[in-house]
Amino acid sequence: MQYGGFVKKIEAMDLLRSMRIFVRVAEALSFTAAAQQLDITTAQASRALTELETHLRTRLLNRTTRRVALTDAGNRYLSRCKDVLARVDLSEAEASGAQVSPSGVLCMHAPITFGQHYVMPALTRYLEEHPLVRVELTLSQQVPDMLDESYDVFIQVTTSSLPDSAFVSTRICSMMNVLCASPEYLKKAGVPQTIEDLSNHACLQLVTTFFPIDRWVFEEPGGQVEIELPPGRLRVNSADALAVAFGDGLGIAPLPTLSAMPALKSGELVRVLPEWELQTMTIYAMYASRQYLDAKIKTWVAFLRESVERMLAERAASTLPAVK
């Protein structure tokens, strides 16, 4: 098909369609039979073959009113077409299957503490249930660029509503924070009885993207109460690392219940001002789109949510040791 001296090229999708029509015609040696199999008209089948030959600049079929026969070039092209179409069909089946059966590499990002205490235990069980999935997990305190760094899922922790985003979010859980200290520190410095008493104590600071550095925010039924922190002797960006500092009696600091629980149960730490809770964190799983969602992403997010809810329920059943 010539336009102004140039051969019209067939678009990729049209080319595959024309190849499928050619294969059916070549196998049936009949335009009419091929058209019936493909649920198109004989004229559509003939036009597709004409455009394919024009695209290739090669005659594929010799046809008369009574007979259709492959040329030498057509016979060779038929073999190639079958191979190409088989690969296309396989690729389509694999891509479609990704929405049904979890498989392939799942790239994830999570904050260090949440990742260690909740993602890893859930991930171990998830991989046991889905042997065709492989996981690449990055733990860090930095909020990643999901697209640039090619993450399928990342965990977002916030004490407020999520900012507007093109990503889809699924709420995993909410989690309170508690003030803790070592028995040795409280024996030495005294036990604070009110929030105001904290100004006379060594307040260690957990540096995160979701907690203010210079103050602590407490929640009560009537709203929030904020206190400005005195200059701290220690700032650290890991709740687990901060828990180590507690053991050495350096001061008082907030910890997520997930980090505090083991030490509270063992008596290495005790809860300070147990009637108060610090600003609650909400944890979300973020991913790119709900449309054509890959099965490994869908099943992992649901699995993580159920797993975290179960673990939090188990820990909530235990009484948090406190000092008064």
C-alpha cells in the first residue's frame, strides 16, 4: 500500500493480528475457512493479508478464485510467525497470571524498627506459603522514591493524614507510643508524676520523619498536650538503638510498643506516666495502582495487615509494666 512513494507500516498490534490471520489462512489454505475460525469476514482476512504483504514487500500467498498456496517466502514466514505468536501468547499468559498467582520478585521498603519487628516475621510465613515469590527488602529510615527506586510496596509511618499522592494506600495498623526508662535511672533521678515533671529529667529523643524533634505530643480525650523538650544529651534515629541507651540509664524516651514490649516484659524497662499515650502512629502500605494489581503485591499487603493485627492483639493482651 503506497502513499506518496512510502510504504505504509503496520502498527505492532495490527501486525500481530495480521500474522495470526496469515497463519490461519496458511493452515486452512482458505480465506473463507480462516475467517470463520476468527469470526471475521472473508474481506477482512483478505485485506489483512494484502497489508501484511505490502508491509513485508513480499508475496506470501499465491491465490486464485479456487485455490490458495504458500510461496517459498510464505512457507518460511509461516514458521517464524508460529514461533513469534507462541512467545507472545506465553508472555501474555505469564503477565495475566501475575494477577492470579503470586510469583516473581517483590521489592519492598520499610522503616527499620517496623521492618524488624513486624515485616520480617510476617515475611517468613508469607514466603513459606508462596514459594514462587522472591523478596528484596530494604530497611531504612528514609522515605524512598517509589518509582525511581523501583519498589513495589513501601511502608509509610505517619502521625497525621497522608499527603496527597498518586499512590494507593492500605492502612496496616495504628500503634501507640509509650514513655519508658530503666529502673536504675528512675531510682537515681526519681519518678515523674506529671507531664510537667519531665522538664527536670533527661529526655532522650527519637529522630524520625514523623515525630517532631523538639517536643513530645501527648493525647488525651479532650485533645493533645505538647511539652517542649529540654536540650537532649542523645538523639538517635532507631527505636531499637534508643532502647539500648535506656539500659544504661541515660534517661526517659518514647518507644513504639513494638520496640518497648520485650524490655518491659523482662523488667529491663518500665513504663513512665502510664496514664498518658504519646501521639499515635498509623502505618500504611503504599503501592502504585489498584488496576491490574500484581498478585504478589495484593496478597502480601493483605497478609501483612492480618499478621500485624494478630501480633498487636497478642501483645495488647499482656499488661504493660509501669512504675508509679
